[in-house]
Amino acid sequence: MTWVYLNGAYIPAGEARVAADDAGLLYGRGLFETFRARRGAVYRLERHLDRLRTGARLLDIALPPTLAELPEIVRQLSQRCGLEDARMRLTLSAGPSTGLRTGPESGGPSLLIQARPPTEYPEALYERGMSAVVASVRRNESSPLSHMKSLNYLDNLLTREEARRHGAHEALLLNTQGKLAEGSASNLFVIQRGELLTPPVEDGALPGIARSAVLDLAREAEISAQEESLILDDLHGADEAFLTGAIMGVMPLVSVDSAKVGSGRPGPVTLRLRALYEAAATP
């Protein structure tokens, strides 16, 4: 049986319900976080919570007190679902709404946590690397939504579908100024002459948890790493590139729009950083 956690209770997934007037359902007023729980533990879980808190303040959503119990909820849900390695999704919805009014007086927010196996990134994919296309959808870097994982996720879903139609694994988004922002479900890194570069959040990049971990790990390993605005020419001329995400970790990116990135194979800096990340993220 598949279990979920919903508003303080563990229940079978088929019995989970949200109200018909939930503001997340009606207006996309809510947030989500995805993370990987290995043996019931989540790498940098507090960073996920920090990002959730920041988004909740911007959307004026009250955080449920049960979030303080999140490490134990993750552990118990993993056990109930029989998952040693789990892909977790936390969804925080603003709750019942009258027009655009939400809050404790209207019933309060809903907290839903789901778990399933992280099957979307097999080891063979890391060995050969991902392909990507540049999406036709542009990231609005001036919107506050570019800095949070809101339930209004249609831009990302549209770009992911665009990648699928082109036979690619991922889609990369440019911002309104033509600068690289991120992938539909990932952050982007390039390596140029031994230097690690990633687009800044000001260019529309999500402040990813794996992204910040890789920057920290690179600096600890004495790899020069910084945030810097990038354009497509920087990517096409890169020695290596890779993508990051809380579920995928560090994923080599070997082609964009059918053109090779670097040698067209996972590069040495990418492989080193993947090893460092896996060592840090595995309890």
C-alpha cells in the first residue's frame, strides 16, 4: 500500500483529499519541495525548509506547526512505504479560500507529503550524460516566482514537454534578456578552463539546494566556482557542463540542441563533483 502524510495523519494515498475551494487548486497559491530521503535522512533538509519559509512569506501562507516534525515524518513515511531510497514531494497549499482570502480563519494551509522510488535517473544515464534543448519558453527573471517552487509550475512543465517532443532529457530556459537561467527541473553549471560557473538567481535561476551544495563542495575541493551570467555561446564553448537537482544530484550534460558539449562525454570535473556530492548526500 502507498501511504501519504496529510495534515498530521498517515493515510492511504487513495484516501487523500483537499477541499474543492483550496487556493492551491484554484489559483496555484502554494509551494512544493522535492528531496531525496536515503535511509530516512535528507541531505540539507534545513535548506529546503529555509526556501519553503521564504516562499511562504512571499505568498502570505502560514506554515503549519507540524513542519517542525519533518525529519520524523520523512523517516516514518519512508518506512510505511517500504522505501530505503525515496523521492519525496512536500506540497504546501494555502488552504480553503473565499476569493483570494486564505488563512487560519478559512481553515488553514494543507501539508501533503508523498513518497515514491527515485527511478527516473538510472546509473546508465549518469554514465552517458543527458541531452537538452533550448526551450522556446522564456524565464521571467523579474518575477518573484522564479525564486520559489510554486504550484504555478506550468512554464517548467511546458519546457519539459518540449524536451520530450525533441527526444531530449531536459530543456534549458533563457531569461527575457537571452541569458541562461536554468533547466526545467535542474540548475545548470558549465566548466570553462577549469573554472566552475552557474547562472545567478538574479538571472532567473532557482536557488537550488543541490546547486548551493555543489558550489560549497567545489570550493572545499579548491575548484574555482562562482555565479556568473551566461549566454548560449558560453555553453556551446564549455569544456564540460552538468545539471543539478535534489533528486538527480550531479548529472552530466553532454549535448544541447544535438551539438556536443565539450567532448560529448562526462568530463573529469563533473565526475569528481558527482563523487563528492554522493559522498556528502549519502548517510
